[in-house]
Amino acid sequence: MTASAIPRATYRLQLHGGFTFTDARNIVPYLAALGVSHLYASPITMAAPGSLHGYDVTDPRRINPELGGEEGLMDLVEALRANHMGLIVDIVPNHMGVAGDSNAFWRDVLARGQASPHARLFDIDWDQPIALPVLDGSLEESIASGTVRLVDQGEGKGLQVGGGAIYPARDDDPGLRTISPDDHAAVAELARRQHYRLIDWRTANDRLNWRRFFAINDLAGVRVEDEAVFAFTHQLFLDLFARGLIDGVRVDHVDGLADPTAYCRHLRQALVKAGDGREPYIVVEKILATEEQLPPEWPVQGTTGYDFMREVSALLHDAAGMTQLSMLWARSSGRPADFAQEALQGRRDMLSWQFEGQLNACLDSLEELAATTGKAPTRGMLRRAVTGLLHAFPIYRTYGTGEASLPGDALWRQAARKAMAVPPGEGRVADLILRWLAGDGPGDAALKTEAVRLFQQLSAPIAAKGVEDTAFYRYGALLSANDVGFDPAKPALSVEAFHQAMTKRACHHPHAMLALATHDHKRGADARARLSVLSTIPGIWEETLQRWIALAAPFAEGIDPGDLHMLLQALIGAWEGALDEALLHRLHGWQRKALREARLRSSWEAPDESYEVRCHDLASALFGNQPFLADARQFLDALAAPALAASLGQTALHHLVPGVPDIYQGGELGDFSMVDPDNRRPVDFARRTALLADPEGDPKLDLIAQLLSLRRHGKALALGDYQPLAVTGRRAEHVVAFLRRHGDEALCCAVAIRLGKPLFGGTIAYPAPDWWEDTAIHHQGNAWLARDLFGGQVWSVTPA
């Protein structure tokens, strides 16, 4: 890949009907002035009507008219090219949106079954009719109540549910000519003769016979491993690349695919061919475990940056302080101090509650495979081994696909075998499954490939739903350690370990994306940075927490203490300068989602609205309590200087280490957002444009502009290697120093971290020079004193 094809920096935009191609075009001059080289857009294809994110794709061959259609895209690209910028688009190969009746391909499959030319698009088990979990009760009850009605839709008759979506009736059904819509028994019989079955939505987890995205019934899995399906769903992107309108792609949820390795190879080959030899920039949305590396055989530039987000956030956490905070959490909440316990229970809950259908499909396939080995374990043995593995699997998934796979990594197999719980004497069954997952083991090759695929496409959603979408909302030692791709069991990272990670990045994936925020994050970068300061002042935070709990006590009757503890942390992270109605409204939205995701006292499936109201009332009462507000303002003011230092420190690292820094929309200023929809609020670009032109500006925005200027005018940051520099002295653990070198060009970079103790209660975001004492940074016989480097700023970049 040529250097010119590698983005200098990207800017992520969430496109939808309220922020279209035209809106994006209007801010291109600002983005160019900021210094980014590529706009990085959310999905641009046809999606469900009114979609705010675009991942519910309904037609991957057409540009979404709600965004402005092809004409709008062309205008945007013209503006980008005029400003010497490029475009990277998000593609969604794993699934399509099938809610309602807006997906014509899905509708055709419902009408014609396997005879539909689109039947091969979707990952459906055709042994039974397609299960559609759209009813709130049984079929008979729904027909009797009028919820399900037989209607004429012009092109034919169909079954309408709730006055909304109409599901087509097969046109060869003899009853269509004679049946009366008022004959409930006849309508029920007609419904049972279709290629699909209308079922109660509550039974989807057990009865669904098609692969969905995680536990979302509105998103159906796509069989992109099929050559014809790949061609059908990718023709638009190949055409856009061939025409020079896009420069690369971001692959959504690569772990959901049957064979990510083969897909990545196919994608690059297809794009290169379409571009007449031009190399695309390709990154994949992939969650890596703390010791996991992206498979080296994938021909991609790297991940979208969750791994860097985890690493830089962990670097800001003080290890000893995190231990104290975990014990404080256990005392105040009554829940486990060890996150691993919460993660294990979260996985167990999700597997048993939401993935029974997929688990049974996996077991069916394994049972069929095991029968070809000559030593077939019972289904019960297979079930215990599989569930044990899924409860303890150390990575999201493996990538072996039968005989075509590469040898498996013994480390993850050892970790999985050690962590899983199986009955005495049945360990051999688990070992057999692990061998299959590694591309080894006995049995029929074709059956092995299918069984492994089904396991792999189950292990990833169990990890995501059980850990990130469940356990993260149950565990609150420090909320800055709970984000996508993070591991609260390993919340802190030493400077040495950070250097090791960056050295590997420079060696293996020097052009991967670097993220501090995404459309999926639980908390914005600056919210996490502020909360990270609590790990450096655990004693002060414990005293403050106890005061706040006491002040909340009159309003907290019947409230779980863990929910109160997390609410107070959420307030600290989300604060944007005022304890007002706007912040309270945002916290109410977060409370609702957090309580339902945790599934301890409420849930999406069965909301306990009375408990949710009590939690909302608690937050409202605190915002109306003057002693609490006074104490909170005082603490937040005292936290401001170290929080700013942490924000600027991680921002500097974001733009100085190997990789392509990606700025999530609006994140060039303080990002104190919470989980969606809070993190997708409208961005005030007029304010950002004015601040960028203002010499006084904003410290974070100014820092980003300066560092992007360095990337624009030199090669050390964009292409250079990474060399850790030795730091000695009393405050050595508070400095990350390294050299970026490319040819004769070199930059010596030093970033100050974990400054909570010296800065808490102060008014400036750097310690007094004398605080550094004898701390020094060494390179080739030179020694720079930290008190000189950090005497008046948080960061320093100087020629070596």
C-alpha cells in the first residue's frame, strides 16, 4: 500500500435523515482546516426508514435516499476532493434489517420460501418455516383480538400485524380465493400454511431458526461466504471504489461472518481488481482480548481501534488505586469485587436466556460430527462441554474452518480448558471440541467446518452480550474501565506494558485506526479520563462517596446501593459544567438503559417501571438537594485540573503513537457523552469552526490541530517506528516517553499521566516544576529533566 493511500487521520460521522450528505459537505472545510485527511462515514446504503445509524441495511446495492442519494454523495465527494480529502465508508456484510416490511429481499423469501432467488442471502435453517417473532401472544389470540388480520395489499393478500407490517401470503395458497378475513379459524390455518410462522416475540430465543445479529430480531444474518451473495451485496462498494469515489472501507462486525479470514482476502482482492490495482484502506471492527493479536493472515490495515482505546484508558488508571476501588465497590454495593465473577454470570445468563435456538443448532451439528469419529459422546456431554466453553472462552472467537484453517493457538486453548467447568471424566469432550476449533481433530471435514462455524458465530455474541452488554452494567468499581473492548478484570496498564503494545502495533499494524470514542462507546473519551482520576485519589473518592451516599439516603429507600454508586459515577463523567435539567435528563436516559441492560431489577423484556421511576426520582431529588449540589460542585471543580490533564494526555497519545487517529464526531472538544443515544447527539460544528479560528481557542482542539499539523508536514508520526525511551527518577511512572523516527526525521515525545494527586484541588493542568524532582528522560546520552519539559504544559514534542 502506498503512503498516499494511508489516511493521516479520519473523522467519523454518523449519517441519517437529520444529518445528510449535504450537512457533511458543509463541514468539509472545517475538517480540512483541522487537519484530518479522510471522512469516515457510517453506512450509506438503504436502511430501515428513519434509521439513525444505518446498520439495519435493507438494500446494500442502493445509496440511501434519506441521506441524499447518489447525487448527494457525489456532491460530498466533490467537496472532499477539492479539499484534498478522501472518503472511507462503513459496510455491513454480516446482516440486513428485516423489521416490518421494508426489506424487499426478505419479503420475497417470506412469500416464496426456498424458491425465492434471494433465499440464499439469509442464514436460514430450512427444515422448518421461518419463525417471525412479531406477536404479543399466540397466533390464535392475536387473530381473535384483531391484531393479526388478512388484508389485500394490492399486489396480493397478506397478514397484517398490529396495523403495521404486512407479511405476504404465498400466491399459490388455494385458500386465498375463498377465505373470509372474518373467519378466524380459516385465517389461522392460512397462517400455518405459509413459508413462515408468526410467533410470540418472547419465544424467539428458543424458536428462531435463522441467524440474527446478537439477540436483535430485526437483523437477519447474511451468508456472505457464498460467492454469489458476496457479489450481490458488494457490487455498490466495488463500483464506488472503481470510480475513485471511496478510498477504503470499515467492515462492521467481522466476527459474525462464517469465515472472516477468507472474507478479508476476498474483499481486498475484489477491491484491488475493481480499482485496477489500486490498494484500498481496510479496517475491521474487531474486539481483541488483552493478549490477543489480530490474525496476521488477514490482509487488512488493522482494527477500528477499540484495542487502543482500552490500552490508553488503562494507562491512565492507577493499579493500586483500582484495587482499592474494587474493594470499595464490593463494600458499597454488596456485589463481587472481582469482575471475572460478574463476567462469568453474565455469559451464563445470556446463553441460557437468549441463545437457546443457536445453541441447539450448534449441538445438532456437533452431534452429527461426533457420530463420524467412532467415539461419539452423548448430547448431554456435548452440551456440558459447549456451555462450559462458552462461559469461559478467553477470546471472542476462533477462525479455524476445518481443513482450510491454520494451526490453532495453543494459548487460547489452554486458557479455555483451564477456565471452563466440566464434570470429572468429561474433559476429553471439551478437548475434542477445542481441537475442532483449532482446525484439527477427527471426523468428516465438511461436518467439521459447519460445526465449527456455528460455534464461532455463537461465541462472539455470548461474549458481547454477556460481558459488555450485561456485566458492564452490573459492575461499577470504576466506570471508566467498562467500555467496548475493555477488561475491568485488568483495568490498569503499566508504562512498560503500554510501550510493548505500541511496539507491536508499529511492527504488525502500523496503519490501524486509533480510537478514543465510537458510536458504540459507553462513555466519551473525556468522561473516561475524568473518571480515571478517581483511581489516583481513591481515599478522597471514598470519603466523597460516603458523604454523597449519606446525603442521598433520604431519597434512596428501596434503591439498590450498586445502582446509587454507579449513578454518582455517571454524574461525574457526564458533567459538562452545570448540574442542571439538561444533565438530569441525560442521566435519566442512561439510568433506564443501564438498568435494563443489567437485567437485575429491570430488563427490556420485562421492564420494572416502578423501580425505574424510583431511580429517576432519586436522581431528581439529588439535583434538588442544595447540600448535595454544593458538595458535588466543589468536588467537580477540584477534579477539573487533573481531569483536563488526563484528557490532554490521552489526546496527545492518540495522535503520537503508531496508527491512524480517528476522531469521533464532536470529540475534538470535551466529550462527556454516555452510551447511545447520548453519544449520538447533534454536534455544534459552527462553534468548533469558530474555536479553531480563535487564537485563544480550546486546549484540546488546539492540541489536536497542532499534532495533525505535525502529521501533515512530516513522516515520523505517520510512518515512523516506535522506540520507548527510558525514564528515571522519583516520578518516572508519571511519564510516557518514546521516539518516532522515519529516515532522518525523528520526534521525541513525552506525555505526563496520572496526575490526580498533585493537581487535585488546583487550577492548572500541570504540576509545579519542583514536583518532578529528579525525573529525567534519556536518549542517546541526553537527559531531559521532566521539570523543564512539563513546567508549563502537559505534553512536549521536540526534535530529537
